[in-house]
Amino acid sequence: MTIFESLENFVSHPRISALTTKHGRTIATVARISQAKDSYVSSLVDISNDRPRTLTRSMKGESLMAIGERGEVYFASGRNDEHGNENAHALWMLPPSGEARVIARTPGEILAVIAAGGKLFITAKTFPKRNAEEAAELAKKRADLGVSAILHEDFPVRYWDSDLGPTYPHLFVADTPDLDDFAAVVPDEPEEELALPKSEIALRPIRLPEGKLSDVHVSADGTRALVTIGRTVKNSTEQVSSVYEIDVETGASREVAVAPRQHSLVADYTSYTAGPYSPDGSQVLVHASSGNMDGDPLRAWIEIAEGGERRRIPADFDDWPSECAWVSNDTLVLSAPRRGRQSLYLVTTAGHANLLTDDDYAYTNIGVRDGAIYALRSAITEPGQPVRVNLDGQVTELTELTPDVHAPGRTENVTTHGTDGTEIRAWLCLPKDTNSPAPLLTFVHGGPWGTWNDWTWRWNPWPFVAKGYAVLLPDPAISTGYGQAMIDRGNDAIGDAPYTDILKLIATTEEREDIDEKRTALLGGSYGGYMANWMAGHTGKRFACIVSHASLWNIAHMAGTTDNGSWYEWMMPSQEAIYSPHRFADQIQVPMLVIHGDKDYRVPISQSHALWQALNRVAHVRGHKFLYYPDENHWILKPSNSMVWYQTVMAFLDHHVLGKEWSKPELLG
């Protein structure tokens, strides 16, 4: 039995969630379903010698924080420490030989760790302007009294699925612990503690510029830190970030790339994010993105900062860079979307870029070790597995950490031209053997700046292909990997060129003899959900049914309630006036399945509540359904909830596309 013959097998399948290469080691994070089947539990597996060696295996799972300079491994864990203490905010160290132990306890969640220059740089949440003991005491007092209130004085107050505050990220530094000598410290009265339990290492706060800390990179000698500091532009909800270099010893900071602080109708809202130092520390990478305003579409590129000057590299690179890593002081490896792939490029500091991987794969989680590139390689047809890529482009598959997944079908390219003559393309996933034309499902990707170029466990086409459907994965206008011109075609007209591109790709696909053009449906999430709603009000009975997940329905309400305040400048007023789906509710003529999680702050659930009311008030057809998740966010992540998502979507499609009797999934009661 393949994993696609059972949705329970599909959501339970082990998967590699991350690959980290640093200081001569490569470690994979492998996630497996828990015994209760209500979550995924991660373990760390060393593959440095191409032979897997499991480093952690607790029932509650581990999260890799850093690989140390001496080969030690730092991680966070859900397990108790050697004295039975719970470790909600504990940092563990596993030496090259010996047992893991807790080396630090922090007042709030540990977000990131970097080992460099004999030091540990730890980003952890804490109460502003309080030392560790004061922060721990206040946290305990709030918990004891059941206080959850948070007072905000600026924007934003939420991020994706998390409430911001009352603790915020801060950067600490500590000397690395000794690998051999360790005296266990057991608190005398742990049940009465107000201060932090004692740690093996002493955390010292690093003074930072005013704002909210996010990314941190550190020079190899540990003397300098490159930090990203976020701010909200004054008199606006526009969120920007700047990059500063911090002298670790003195706390002195200098500006590397600074975004504007004042709101202006003609402001350049370019935002900057810190990247890694070159091996010799003389250069740093800075990721840049333009402000996305009506008439000024979003752009993204990479710069090198050196000696107080910055220059864009590669100067003529037309796609949006994703990840970057230094190969040497004059060469780096860059990944970027490329026509339904995610390719690697070798880039010189002089600005020359050469395509390294000319294949149908997506390369992510890139790192460099011993003159070679390590990455996870995946594709539309297969989940990620670790590979080594030599600088001549030769790719070597490393040890398999999870069972093979064989897609129950094949993929083909579909190409056509948009109404303006632009070439557009899509992946088409087809059943292996069909005796009759297959019904067609179209999945519209989110973003909206995105692409179908990688394996995904959410919105995976293959469970549907296994049931006999064909699935079209279009990359319309505003998709990445086709140059800036493709972004510009749809950025300020989200219901125009992307809409017509998708319909053209569907029409081209329906001309095939192996596709049944009379049985089609359209599905989308996030921006794809917006497009599903837009299609519903503009295509009459073109589709048998439409599935709308985490979707934008009313642009004005969305722009004023999303956690991403930058979108207000982009969406209002012209897009709202022309392209808001709610204005066409009375033209919906096909059944819709609406799906949303209550913890979605990017596209607030009020969008789907308003859509649901409209469907029940003014739509011309009945049979609509609303699949609601009180405890999920923009994505449905819990294994059993994911299984119910697939079951419900498939039952809805089977009913309206294939004419089968409606059958509610058993777990929905």
C-alpha cells in the first residue's frame, strides 16, 4: 500500500523538516507523528559521514538551535532535564561524546542560537528593561494570577498566529560551556523559586538599537553581530527593518542599511534584513525588498556591504533570491525560484551569476561544508531528501532518512500565452493509467508572490491524483521565478492578469484528450483563496464547485485588520475599489466550501465569516459548507486536522464534480 491509498498513512508519513550545515557537521531534523497522532515529534540525525546517526530520540522531541565550533550540538527540548525539572525555556548541549545536559535557562522562549568565536549568541524573549531574575519573577507572578493582558504602544500587535508581547526578543552572549567539567547544580527549594534556575553559563545582554530584533548573524571570530531591527514607520502601519553591526564587547552600533522612519506619500520603503558574514568577516550580505505601494510593485534583491559601501549582486539578476551562503570570500551560492523550480546559482562578488542546477528540483536549506553545498532537494513529485552539490553542478544523493514516496502519477508542463502575449506555464499532475478523461482540479497558490515549485504536505495534489483526478498547478501573473515583469503584470491588479492567466491555462489543459472539460473545480488558499472568491463571482457555472481556504473576501476590512500593516498602503484604495470579491457576492452560482482557522492573523477569520454570511444571504445556489478550525491558523498543521481537511475537500469534490452522494467525514460527527 502506498501512502496515497490512505489519508492516515499520508499525514503520518515521516518527513525531513530541516537540514543544517555548520562547523563541519550536517544535521537533519526528522519529524514523525506522535503516539497520540495529535502532533509531529522531531529528532536530530547526524549525516556528516553519509551514515545516519540519531542524536536525540525523546518522546517530546527536539529542535536544533546550533552546531558548535567544537562539534557540540545545542538544542531545545520538551523533555525534563537530568534532575526532573521541566524545561520550557532551557538550552541543552550534546557534546561530541557523552550525554546531553541543560546549560542555560532563559526568562522566555529561546528563538535562535549561534556559536562563534568561543561564544554563544542566544536570542531569547524577555521583558524589556528587566534583568533575567526580574523577568522570571514577573513571568511567574503573571502566571500565578492568571494575567494574560498585553498593553501595546505601537503596531503590530500580532504576527501570523502569535500574539506579540509582553516579552520580546533580545540578544544575549555567553562563553561556551566546557565540554568535560560540569558540576550539576540542584536548587535547594525549586518549588519556591522566583529567580531563574541556575545555569551553567552566564548570559550577558547586548545593547541593541531601538526597535524589534529579528535576524542575527555573527562574524566567525565572535567580535561583531549583524542584527535586523524592525520598526513601524511613523504615522503609518508600514513595517520596515534595518541592519546594524554591533561591536559585541562595547555594544557600539553602526548603520549598515537603514530603512526610512517617516511616512511620506513618495517615501522609499525599502526594507533590509541581515545576511551572513563572509568567511574572513570583511563582507556581509544584506537582503533587500522594496516597499509595496500602489504603482510601485514589490521587488527583492541581495546586496554586499563592504567598507561602508553597498552594491547589488548579481546586478542583472531578474528573479527573487531566496537563500544565500558563502562558498569562499569571493563566491557565494544563491537559491531562487526558476520557472517552477528552485535552482542554485554560483555568484561571484564581482556580480557574475552562473546556473548550477539545471533540473526540475527545488533546493532549500543550503549550507557549505568542505567545499561542497549541502541542501534538501525536492520536487512537485517527491519530498525533500539531503544531497551534496559539487561546485561543478554534480549532485550526489546522501543517505535516505525517510521511506521513499512514489507519486501515483506523472507531471507535464502546460504552456500558453496570456491575453497580453506573455508566455505562462503550469505543472499538470496526471494519474498514471486512465481509461477515460480525468476530471480536472485547479489549485491556485498563495502568496500572492509564490510559485508551485516544491513538494508540500499541505495542498498536496497526489492524494487527489490517486483518486483519479488531474490537478493543474498554475503560475499566473505575480508568480515568482519568471522575472520582475511577471510580478509587475499582476501586483497592482490582483483580480486581472492573474485571473485571466489561470483561465487561459485551464482552457489549454481542457483541450487535452485525457482531460474531461465538463468536470472541473477550482481550489485555492490565502491569495489562492482570494482568487477562488473572485472566480466564484465572475465565472458563473464555469466550475462544478469552488474551495476557498483562509481567503480574502473584503479588501477594505482585510487591509485594516491583518497583522501585515504594510498591505494597507498597497491595497487601498484602488485595488479595494476594483478587485474586492465581496462586491460580486450576488453573482455566485456554484457551491463553495469555505475553510478557515481561528488563529489566522494574516487573513483574519472575519473574512470567511463575512463570506459565509454572504453565501447564505445572496448567493444563487445552496449546498455551501464551512469547515472551521478553532485551534488552527493560516495553515492546518495538526496531523488529524490535516487528515480531516483532505477528507472534507475530497468529499465535497466527489459530490459536486463526480456526482457522488455527499458523505460527511466520520470525525466531523
